[in-house]
Amino acid sequence: MTDHEPNPRQQELIDSTDGIYRVDAGAGTGKTFTVTRRYANIVQQDDVTPEDVLLVTFTNNAAAEMRERIVEHCHYGMRELGDAPIQTFHSLCHDLLEEHGHAAPTHLGIDDRITGSTRLVEDELVEEALFQQFINRFSDNHPEYDDILRAVSGPVELLGLVKQLAAKGVFPDAEGWYRDGERHLDGDFEVFEALFEEENEPRNDGRKQSKLRSKLNRYGRNACYLPEAPEKHEIRGEGKQVPEVLAHSVFEEDRSGLKAFVHDVYYEYLVFALQRNYLNFGFLQLFAYVLLCENHRLRDEVAFEYVMIDEFQDSSEIQFKLALLLADTDNICVVGDWKQSIYSFQYADVDNIVHFNERLKQFAQELNTDHERVGFSTDSVTPIELTENYRSTQAILDFSEQALVTPAASSDTVDKGEVQDRVVSLDSNAAHENTRIEALQSEDEHEAVLAKIEEIAGNDDYQIEAGADDDAEGGGLRAPRYEDIAVVTRTRDFGRDLLQTAEEYGLPMAYEGGIELFRTDQAKLLLAWLRILEDDADRGWAVVLEDAGYTYDEVNDILETGDCPGSMRSFRESLRGMETLGGVARCVFQRYGYDGATADVVLHTIQSIHDTTTLTRGDLIRFIERSIEAGSTHEVHTGTGTNSVTVQTIHATKGLEYPIVVLANMNSGRFPPSSGGGSTITYDDPVGLRQHEVYSADAHGHPHIYDNWRTDVLQACLPRNYHEERRLLYVAITRAESHVVFTAGEDPNTFLEGLPVDIDSVTPDLGEITATETEQTTLDVTVPTPDGPVGHTPHTLMRDDVFEGVDGGRGTEFGNQVHDFAEAYALGEEVMPSNDDERRVATFLDSLDGELLVEEDASLPLTVDGTQVTVSGIVDLIHVTPDAVEIVDYKTDRGRHGEPEYRKQLSVYYHVVKAVYSDRQVTTSIFYTEEGKRQSIEPLSIAILENVVAEAGQPS
């Protein structure tokens, strides 16, 4: 949103500083604009400082953006706000534990400490590997749980359960469950009974059987129950309803053994993590919550006079409670939009904002049960609604509301009146209303999407609002480019396949977001060679032979005779000489020419798992296999230049906006996705902890894993969460500024059929696409990547002691801010300097008249003691002119103490750039932003750099 004077609703929030506020901030209504001005207004008061105000965001990037905007509207500078509590819940809890919480585990009866060196495991795949190690040891130590573990399909589902309970605020201690946690595990029969009765109500004024009785017609289908399970006719009863007694018989089940198992897994995993000196995000919050509950003096000491929480619809139950524990007064403001709550899989609880008033009172009462922890009244809550939308046209906003009342499946019913009563309609601020909302279907949906993109690009029928840098005609509108279009999908697979099809036709496209890492070609070939190294497995040879072009019959013949091609046998022997898994992976990727983002992430993940755990190569193979089965994802970004179509999942688009959105794969079974098999042990409100499969050694005369009939019936009573699917559809539509296009294959989903848009059947006719795209140079020396480890960054070659004891430093965060500004300014983005350093950077960049390359990857192979290593880093700025190339590195230091060490860094960049621009003079310099001056640096020779690497030590 561009800067403007606050509208009346925004101004109301800015001025409303004291008291409890629940703010409904719809899509594109200037939430960040308003929240930052409210913060600035609060700290402008004489008796308030930034340390008195907690502003919680949900990403570190959002926190940095908040700081920058606040600086523009108050007398505090970035230096004063650098340490202010403008941060995520996770970083807030980390800081709290680091300063006060070393003994926090003792409150749960754990005789261990959180140390200053305790690391945070952020990579989910790495933690899954660690949890695999834990569960192997747990199963050896607990033979009493063998039967439960036999029924569990995979240990990762238990890790997910632990994280879910932690987000709920349910923790184990040495004696049982912390505070009243066990009541959650037992469930709430009264709430369940109400759901049961609603599902069991006869339909059509009593003429048609209940929805529940209809669902239970599938009872026992594809299931195998223990002998005591009732027959279907007993479950369904006669008439239009199932017997009322069924509610009690399915809910009341002895779960003491299951609760003991979950307790011991949960508690011992906490101990395991602490013993290995790591925590995950959930455990950070867990220990911070326990610390604040138990240490009353500390809670009073660290509490804030003002608490503001952004994106409150994405908060979990424990985060709501943490906010109450950290509030010293009733000056609490939560800002969010229930219509954009789409992260339940990450434990976000939409009821936090939908039922804010009720939960506020409930959680305060729970926290005050045995001691007053919330010392203010929760009775008075003021609602504020932001309704002026600065993103989309009115046509799109009106259409998006239809998504919230459209059934997601034939069995789905929507209480339209209840939803519409809750919706706060938005008013568009758009200058133009030329919106096209279209839908198409085709047998070849991928090609149809590409054909539609080709039709849109450059087409005046799809004009969009021109930006400040556009030379637009016709009243501020211009024809769209590729970069104005985003293809968004509910699931990842369609986007990945679309990207491949786009590459075949030459259409520039970039995939942004999480992919199933171990399903990629890079990971499949690496896994194949690991299998070959482990036991010469046919499964490995079949993959590499097929990839090499051998037919099915040829592969079978080779596997039968064992006569593999000589080049492959030689390659296998060369891999056997590799000492590290990282070396094996690099060698495999080099053989197949994989050197992009996906290969880098696979390599980094494999190396992290190997370095962090004690998994053998065989263990790692099995871990990768399980990750493939589970569909584990990882963030990989594959940019292809500046003018390219973006492909993302709907989840990844949250908070973003595009002139034109193509919502693809609107197909049955894809949006909403078909329900999968699910986990063996689950927690759900209000039925609590449940086990879906049970193991019996002799129930029918032989060992078998049986379905739990009670859980099957319970699941039929619980409505599927189609509400979140509707919110996902709403989020996708409201990403669009001007136009929306829906696409489907042969079987459109219920959403598309229910939305007020005509569906056109098309037959795509695509030829080769000739697109002009802008790509930056990749500064890699064109020699094979060495088999040895990519061992260093330029920073690892520097002596740390040079930077110790330096007074007056401005911190890493300030340096990052200046670097981010420099990058954005050099790329021509609309950014304004917020301090003197940034102003000096802007003046310097304005003085350059050549091509500017920013944040370029640079990799330099070196030979050290007979071993090849690679030093890899990122160059801040490369200024390219016809005769010369200048390498510039920004430094925010206030002195020249680091210059000898920075020389090593710039020397690496020099040799990489010189190899690319061998025909031009290459120079290196440091731009000191404090002074606005450049210092020329004489680069070191390759021989000296190799000595520097040798002295730094070979990487392990």
C-alpha cells in the first residue's frame, strides 16, 4: 500500500492506545501501515519507551519492516529500536530463556538446563532424523509399548503429535501432566454430544435420514475390527437416526495406556533434546510459558505496559496465553482477519480471533486458578474494523465473499447466514474497475494455463494499473507482462509439473515455496547411488540405468546378468573412495550436471542430518525413503529472471499481491485435497487423544493391526474442516489486484461449480514461446565442482578476535538493514533511505553509470594440501562497464579495524569475477557507509588464499 493519510477507521485505531482492542483488518486494508503508526503514537508519550511496548509479528521479515516504518513516524531512530521487543513469539521466547530461563526445565521435573549454547533446530527434516534416533532408543527401553509402536505407521507422526500438544499448551512433567493438561487429552463429552446430535438430526423435516446415519453406511468398509466390534446394523440402528447411546459408547474408551505412552514419548523426547543441547520452536514456547507461570517475580519484571499482536488469526492457544502472561496492563491490541486463517496445520487456532472475547476471559481464568497471573479485567473489549481495501477492485472483493459461502464438497453444508453475519465487507480504493473474472477447463490443463498466460501477456483486455516506473498511457493502465501474473495452487505437485511444462515451451516461470525435496530428480538419483554403495541394490541400479536411457527390457537384462556399464562401475568405485556423504552427493550432482537451488538444498539437508545425528548411510537411506512416503517438504526457490510468471501454493502467497492471479488445479480431489490415511494416534477437539489402529497378536488367531471401530465412528461425527478450505480459496482470490482466472481439468471441483463464474471448455494450441527475460550472471568459475566439501565462506577465513572488544558497534541487524536497502535501491525498487548510512549508499549508487549486479553468488575452487575445497559467498555489488568491473562490499563499521580480514573476503570475489570478466580491469573496494567513502583493496593471490584456507583448518 502506498503512503497516504490514514482513513477514519485507521485513525481511530492509531489514536486508541489504551484498553483492549480486537481489530478486524481485512485483506489489503493497510494493517501494517496502521499498526506501525499506532506504535509510533504510543512511544511518543512522555512516560513510554520502546522497551514498554511488545509488538509481536509472525516473521522476522515482518518485524524488520515494522521497525523501518516506525522510524519514519516517531523520534526514535533505528539504533534505539534495534533492541526493542518488535519480534516473533519464537524470538521473544528465545530471548527470555537465554536471559532468565536456564533452569526452566526443572519446573517439569527435568534435571537438565537450557545453556547459552543450546541451538534451535529449524530444519524439519533434520529434526525428523533426530526424532528417529530418539524413537529407536525409546522403543528399546520400553518393551511395554511394543504393541502400540507396532501400530504406529512412522515415528514422524509422533513428533507431529508432540508439536501439536505443545502448541495447545499441553505439557508433561515427571509426575504426569503439567497443570490441567490431562483434561484436554480426555476430551469434552458435552461439546462432542452437541456435535453428535447436530450430525444425527434427520434432514428434510424428518423425511430423510441424518447425515451421520448416511455416513455410517460406510462403517466397516475396507476395515478390519477386533471381534468385540458391533455390527453395522447395531451402529446405524433403525429409522432416520443412529441410537443416541452410540455417543457414549464411542466416546467412553479406556485410554489410560495410550495417555501413558504419549506422556512417556513426549517427556523423554524433551529430555533427549536437552541432553543433545537443542530445542525446536514449540519447546521454546513451552519452557517460556512454564517459566512465566512458575516465576511470579520474573513475570512482573518482564511484563509490558502495551502488547500488540499482528496476524492474530495465525496464533496458537499457547501464544494467546503467553501474550496474557506478558501483559502488565489491559493495554492489549490484537489485529487480524479470521477469513485469512489458513495455518491450522501449523497449529494456528482461528477461534483465537473468532471467539476472542470468550477466550480472553477463559484463558485469564485458567491462568489465575492457583495464583493471580492476569491482574486486569477482561470484560471490556472494543472492536475496530478496517474496511477500505487498497489492493483489489470492488469486483474481486465482492466475488471473494462468495468463496466463504460456497460448499467445498457435495457433502458439505454452509450456514450462509452465520458466515455472512461475521463477514466485514470491504470497500475498494482502486482507481480503475476493469476486472475480468474467468474460468476454463481443458483435458490438458497445464498447456491450457500456459496458453492463457500467453493470451494475457501484452493484451490490453487485461490491462492493469501502471506503477510509478511505468510509462503508461490510457489513464494509468498498461498491458500486463509475465511478471504481473501468478499461478497459485492448493497443492504443490501441479505447480512443479507446470514449471516443467513451461520449460519445455520456453515460457519464463519461477517456482517459489516448499517442494517435496526427496521426490526431486536430484534426490532420487542420489538415493539410487547411495543404495548402490550400501548393498549394490537393484533398486538403485534400475533408477540410474533408466535415467541413462536404457529400456525396460535392457534394464532387466542388465540386472539379471549383473553386467552394468563399465563407466557406471568406475563411478561407483570413485564414490566408494569418498569419506563423507557430502562428498558423495557433490560427486553425483556433478556427474548429472545438477548445480541449481534444489541440488544445493538437498546437499545442505543431507549434510545437516549427517552432521547432527549418528545415522549411518543405511539409516540415511531409510530416512529418505520415509520422507518420500510422508511427502516431507522443504523451501526451494527457483527464480528465472525478473520478467517471469510466479508459481506458488496458496499458503505461500499469504501476505503477497499480484495484478493477475491464475488459480489453477481447481479439480476434484485436489482442492480440497482427498483425505489421506492420517496418523495412527491423533488429538482433536473435542474428542481428545485417540488411537486409530491397534495391534493384537491373536484376536483372530494371528498377529494383525486392526482398525479401531470407536475412532471410525468418532471421525464420522466430527465435521471435516471445510471452513479452512473456503478461507484458502478466499486468500487466493484476494491476492489479485485486477483479474482472476480459474482453471481446471476434466473434473472441476465443487468450488468452481458453485462460484458465480461461467466455465469455458478450451483446447490449447501452444507453439514454442519466445520470451525475453532478464537473468543476472551467475559468477561461478567454469570448472567442475570439486569432490571434496564446499568447505568455507569468506567469513570463516577471518579472525574473530579482530572484531572483539570493539566499542560503538551498531550490530548485525543494522548492518543487515543497510545491506537490504542497498540491494533494493540498486534494483530500482521504491525504497526511501531511513538513516544517514542509507542516504550515503543511495548517493553512491546514483553516481554509477554502468550495469549493477547485486547479491551475486560467487564460488572459488582452491587446492589446499592436495584436497579440493570451495570458498563460496555473496558479493554485495558488482559495477560493470564496457572497460572495467568494480567489486564493492558495504561495511557499516565505525573504524577500519576489520580491513585486513575483509581483504580475504574481497580477494575471493576478485578471482571469481576476474575469471568471468577476463577481458576487463577488475578492482575491489570497501564502501564504508558511516563515512560515505570508498577504500581500495589490493587482492591476495590464489597461492596466499590457499594458505589462508589451510591455516583456517579443513572443514570437518
